[in-house]
Amino acid sequence: MKLFCTCPKGLETLLEEELKDLGAEQVKVTNYGVYCDVTQEKIYEICLWSRLANRVLLPLVEFDCLSAADLYAGTQQIDWLLHMEPELSMAVDFSGTNEGITNTVFGAQKVKDAVVDQIREKTGVRPTVQALRPDLRVNAHLRKGKATISLDLSGESLHMRGYRTEAGVAPLKENLACAILLRAGVGQLRGANHQTCAVIDPMCGSGTLLIEAAMILADRAPGLSRDYFGFFGWKSFDPSLWGDLKDVAFDRFEKGMSSLNTKFFGYDWSANTLDTARRNADRAGLGDVISFIKQPLRALQKPSGVQGGLIVCNPPYGARIGEVSELKELYRELGEAVKLFATEADSDIDTDTKEEPQGRSAWEFAVFTGNTDLFAHTRWRYLKKYKLSNGTIPCELFLVDLKATSFKDDAALMGGRGKGWQVVHPERAAMFANRLKKNVKSLSKWLAKSGVSCYRLYDADMPEYAMAIDVYQDWYHIQEYVAPKSIDPESAQERFLEALAVIRDELNVNPGKMIYKRRQRQSGDSQYEKVAGVSQKFEVNEYGVRVLVNLTDYLDTGLFLDHRPVRKWIQDNAAGKRFLNLFCYTGVATLHAVKGGAASSVSVDMSNTYLGWAKENLAINGFSGTKHLFERADCMEWVKGAKGTFDLIFLDPPTFSNSKKMQGIFDVQRDHGILIDECMRLLAGNGVLVFSNNLRKFSLDDAVFSKFNVQEITDKTIDQDFKRNAGIHHCWIIKEKININGN
């Protein structure tokens, strides 16, 4: 008999190998499946043992089909009483359309009518229709004017092993998980020189990858837990043969368990998810060999007594769970965590040839993701990669040999930077170099006295070099202002690269510590060149608090340098106060308020990314608890409905926002009056509102002056490094007016 075994896209060649191993003949690969010739016994074996197939279809007839009448007549060519008893149930799956059959439901109905009418005419008995687990499932496929009618002998997709009656968030299908494991070489662990090996999933979810790995290595048939197959109601079904094949499978599993020398470890942060994973493993008969442990990714350790193995995971990639911008740190943390398993490389490299040894590490690392850019943030060099699909999502599997030489730290990733930077016009470059040196000298005394380590060194001081240069300890963050359209783009690029060369050479800066971006003045989030694979937060210190900054992943870094004096004022005046931070960004103002002794705080922002960052900032400073709350909300809407009283409010809105998360469009010039009114409603009688914004041509509404006591403090909030650009922001202190009676 000729079968067609379907599978997900990308698994065809793996399925071909598997079917050959199971004894199928005349195996031929096509899109989404494999054709093969088999005996009836092999049909049962494929349904029982295939780890990769979805459906096992037995084609009965193929015919020209241009209309519903053609479909009905072609289906009736089959003698259906050869395949089913008249009193049994049936269902029809239909796929494909053409001009004559434009609806799959209609197509399924015509096939069903043809089968039922034929059997009723011959026997007087009408088969029943049952969508769920029918005795016989018919598959009809229409393509390019041809219809194929088949029996679905699997009955349900073979990826449904029977053990996963519960699933976590965005789970992998079992046959896709198996394909990942086979591509990663999990089968090689079975004969690993009698050493104890391990399979580890550091983000295991409901445990699918680990359970499938244990099934492979313990030689458990994936269909052994299933209680339903499509061939059960097939008239040719041989229960005795099927029973014998299951007995053999149970014997193989028993022997596989007795000789299993692999350990399995699954880690996750969610106790509920791990409980689900344990129950799934128990149903698969593998609960005793898989350890599920509640543990964060950063706590990953080598298991004791294990010589090597496979670390495999399917991290979130933003398609269904998690925002992409929030996941870069996760992938970076994953890459850092598996460094513990890497073979040290220094002693393994030939010092004469600088070549790596030919041997492989004891540990392999496999990452399956639907966002290939995210993998770069692990900073591991992959050995191989495979294209696969998770449903409709194109994905890739990255395989890494965990040698220390395969890991690229940030300096290595950026080691090639600077090679194309050169001075083209020495006289022009010399003027730029002199300006940089002058700025360094003029700021040096202030920096030494203030203890400031993050500051602006240069801000388009010379029109030929239109950029801002910010220093974050020993890192240089360079933002190029896009040249006017009247400037030749090649000339602008030449000057920019020349400027980078001057910074590198005259200030003696490692190019690997130079992050450069392009932004437009007051134009919102313009795109910039990203440093592939580099994604990091590191700590800087500002007036006694530790602040996390990220120079690579976003246009801004997590720390607005120009607001440094405002934050210092908040820290000095927050003792015992109830503090509100609207449009809180990464929560640095909150951090200073809490450092200054604020009794409580509420921080509000629309972005999960920024709120998570703000929580990290507080956590690394040892601040936490129910006194310091974070609210994800549109600030404009939140403040209108807020209740309570605050002694100190910091209001630093964006210039403009049309985020999809907002109910409308925010314009600071138009909307600031409403915002200030609502903030003053929440302010205690002797409280203070600090209002700031970065719109250069901003004008405070006269109504604000008439209602409240307003004092502009902009000059006092501009530090020495921003004196050359005093319009960088505007700032006011706003209080309730005190009438003549002192009320």
C-alpha cells in the first residue's frame, strides 16, 4: 500500500530518514510530507513509532474534479463497505478549493453525502457523522483540478501523544519538539561512552522538550500512551497484530529505562507551570527520570556527576508572548548562563597557528526561536542552523558547540569597529580635536568636584560635526544629528567617520567602547545603526544611587543626563514625602526620591519595558516593598481618575506621543494645562509639583500662572555640561497660591 505521511514544513527530510528506519520502501519527499510503500504491519508501526509525522493517509482514489458533481461521483468510485461497517461513525476533513468548489465545508459535505448515500443504498443503514474521534476519518484534498480521497489512519494528528492534556503558554507541538532534539543530536547521548549525560531545558515551560528527549533516549514509542487511532475502525484492522506490536514497544521501553544513563533537568520560574510539566511527564511514564525545579535562569548550574550533554530551549520571541524589546536582556542572560558549561579554550588553542582544536565540547547548546535577531544577543557563535516553522511562524534552530572560543564578549563583537574610520581632511579634523580637548579641560574640575561620571562632552559645538557625545564612565555614546537635505550624504558620512576616528585617536578611546547612533532633532524615535549581538545594561553611579543604563538597544539610554540637577533636587527634598512620578521612564527620579527618604512612591508609565527597568533600578539599590508601587497606564488618563494625595510630584511628559496604548494623541504644548490641573488636584496643600519638558519652543500657559504659584527654575537645573545648550529643557516648581489670610 502507498501512504502519504504529512508533517510540518521543514521536517520532510527528517521524516524521510525516520520512515526508512521503520522499514518503509520507495520513500519520496514532497512539500509537507513523504510518500512511501508499506505493508499493513508497517502502517501500525509508523502510527506507533513516528515522532515526526502529523497524519498517516492511505490514498484510495485520485480523479479530475472541477465541480461538486465531479467530487460526488469520484468519491463513489470507492467501495466504502471494504473499509467500514455501515453502522459505524465517520467524519470528513476537506482542504483546497477551485472555481466549482469554493468552500471547504461544502466540499466536506459532498464527500460525506457520497459515502453515506452509497452505504445506505447497499445496506439500508446510514453511517452516523461524528466529528470527534469517529470510527473512520476520510481525508479529501483538492489541488490543481485533481481530488484525492484518502483514509486518515492516524485519526488524530500523531503529534498528540496522549500525555499533554495540559499545556503552558505558547507550547511547541510534540513532533516539532522532537525535530529540534533530533537536529540537536540528542540521539547521540544514548551511546555516549557509558558516561552520564544530561539534557537541560533552562526555560522548560510545560516540559515538552524534556519529555520528548526522554522518550527518545528511553526508547519509548511516542504513540504508546494514545488510546485512539484512525485504523481502529478500519475494516482491515488486525487487533492481534496491533497487540503484538504494542507488546514489543512496551518491552523496548522497559529495556530502555533500565539502561538509561541520561539525566533530565527542567527549570522555570513558575511553580504552576512546573506542576503542569510534572503531570505531563507522569502521564508519559517518565515522571521518575525528569527533575523539574523552580529556579531563575541566572541560577543555572552544572548538575553534579554529569560529564556532558545538551542544553536546549525555546525562549519566547515576541510573536505570541513577550515584547521583542523586553526579550533582548533575556537572550543575553541565557547566553551568559550557559557559559558555565563551556570548555575553557585558552589552553586548547595552538599558540603558533592560533587554530582551535578539532575536538568538540562535551556540551551542546540549541536555541529555537522565531526571531533570529534575538539569538545574536546570546553572543554565541553558532555551528549550524536549520529553518523550521512553528505553525505559521518561520523559525530557526541554532546549534552551538559550547567552547569558550565560540562566545563573543562585547569587546570581541565590536573588535572590528574602527577599521573604516579615517581622517580625510587633517585641518578640519584638527579643529574638531582641539574642541574636544578644550571641552575635556573645561569640564575636568567640575567633574572632579561633583563626582559626576556620566556627562555630555560635546553637543554640535561645530556645525561640521553635528553630533552629541555623552560619556558613561568609560563608554562613549555618540548620536549623530541627521544632516540637512542640502548636504551631500556622502560628505556627511565622511565627516561622521572622521569624527569617530578623532574621538578614538585624540581621546584614546577603545572603538569597542564607542556606541554610535543617528537621530534627528526633535523628531521622535528615528532609527539608528544597531550593534548586532551587543545588548547590555551596566551600572553607573549618580549621587549615591546605582542606575542601569543600556547604550545599544534604544535611542535613549535609560538616563536623561540633562535632568541630573532636577533629580538631585528631588533627592534632597523627598524626605518623608509621598512621591508621584508621572511618565516615569526608567524610574531614576523615583530612585532618587526613595534614596532621599520618600515615605512612599507611585511611578506611572505606559511601557512594560520601562516599568521593568524601573523595578530593576530600585531592586539593585535594595529598595522594594508595597510602599513603592508601579502602574502601567496612560498617564493622561491615570491622573484624571487618580485618588489620594502626594507631597511631591515629578511631571516630565514627552513632547509628543501617539502610542497605540494611548486613547488619543498627546501634545505637551496643547495638553500640559490639563495635566498640571490634575496634578495640582492630587497635591497636598504644602506640596510641590516639579514640571519639566524638552520642547525647545515651549510656552507655559498663562492660565497656569493665574491659578498657581509658579517659579521657573530652568537655569538652576542646567549643569555645566549643558550650559552650551541651555534650551535642552524647561523646568518649573508649582505650588498652590497662598491668599492674603495665609490659606
